[in-house]
Amino acid sequence: MLPKVLLGAIRVLAAKDSLVLADSISALLLSCVALASCTSLSEGPDRLYSYNAEVSTIRAQIGAPDFHRYLSLASGERRIYRNDYILTRMYAIDLAYTKYETSLTTNEQSSDLVAAATNIALTTTSSLISPVSTKNILSGVASALSGTKAVYNEKVLLRNSIQLLQTQMRANREMVASRLIQRLGQDDINYPLPLALSDLEEYYRAGTITAAMLKAQSVVSDNELIAEQVKQSVIVYNLGRGSGQIALRNALTVGGKLDPVLYRKIQAKLASDQSVETLISDPKLGATADRIARELGYI
């Protein structure tokens, strides 16, 4: 819709003096960008009840934890109260997380859409209008918008990082939710309400950027630690020189980086009291290394 609006308006302006056109084009662009900004990308199908309506209802119906009531109940009733309260709060957190996750990507997409749509309209229109002065003005404004779009393109790395963090947040939430729901099967003595509320807070934190970054950093650190252990294990005086050990060492540290997938495959073929580090370095395990390297297709 936006390109057609620009095209019709600029055809009228093309008959005017170029100075008048320059001022008119500026006002027209501001109007078009404002119009495009009002059109947001769809976040999905309409809800039966809005987020605010559901959250308000939940807050009004369950309120804060009523420890006085909870402690006055019998053991079986306390378990029912605990489970109902925790599961309802989990649903409220899910609602908030859906809104939060959607906003992380929708805002970026809407900004890019405004710049791209306006730029397409200007470059297309400049090729359809004959006066040289008009074309020059349009092309100049389009170039400025292209520069603006280049700034958005620089956000690609940030956008991809956000998507990775979203994936990590979802994984964090699933892990905490699984553990929490499993614990709700316990009786109130072993899993009282305060402890369940503590797990509920962890469930909330699992859906935050901070938790996702910490978890991602932890995974990287673990891989670095394993890589360092492999590196140190091969730096020994009496290093195994069997063909299998050499092949596995080279395969594990291609490019100076540990291959975690291969590491796990090798570990799966070892006895519980053996390690990959010992296998690829101890001369006494040369025959075992030959067998495993042959099974994995490295010799």
C-alpha cells in the first residue's frame, strides 16, 4: 500500500518547481514513515482473552501466597493448595514470557519494514518520472534511506544473538519446569510450599536474557575445560605412538579445537573407569585405541 501512496503523490508533485518539490517530499516522507510505523507485524492469532485481562484475573483470584491458610490445612489439603497455586503461577509466567519473547523480535522487524518499504517506493518512483530534477531529489532521498537501512543491517548480528538467547531461554524453562512439575508429585512434608515458591522463582529467572547468557557461557566454559584436559593429556613425555592413538588425537583437536561429539563417541566405547585422555596418551592402551579408531573409521 505504501508504494502506491508515494507514487500517486509524487506524480502530482513532479509538475511543481524542484525547490517546492524538495520541501514537499520531506513532509510526504515523514507522513509515510509515520503511516508505516502504525502497522505492526502480527504476533499471531488473537487471544480469547488479552494478556492484561488474564493476568488481572489470575492476580485477583489467587493473590499472594496465604501461608496462614496453608499452615492451617491438613497435609493432603496443603499439597492440593501448593499444587494449584504453583501451577497457576506457572501459567501466569508463561503468559508474560510469551509477550516478552514476541517483543524481542517484533520491534526489530517493524523498524526494518519501515525503512525497506519507504526505500522501495522512492527508488521505484524515481525511475518512472521523467524530469531530471525530480529524479535527482528522489534518488538522493532514497540513498539516505539506504544508508539508514545499512544501519539496520548492522543489527543482524544482534538479532541472531537474540534468537540464540531465545533458544537458550526456552531450554532453561523446559528444564526447570520438568523438575518443578516432578516435585509437585511429592507430599507436602518433603516439598513444602516455600520450597516450591523458590523453584517457581527459578522458573521465572530461566526466561530472562541474563539466565540465558549465563547458561551459554557455562556451556562454552565446560567445552573449554574439556579441550584443555585433552590438550594437557597429550603433552606428556612418554606419549603413546600407536596409529590409533595418533589418529584419535588428531581427530579430536582439528584446528586446535576439541570435537565434543567425537569425544563423547570415544568415551561411550570405554569402560567406566577409563578416560579419553588416558586412551589417547597411555602407550599401554595402544591396542584399545587402534580398535576404537578402526571402529570410527579413522584408520
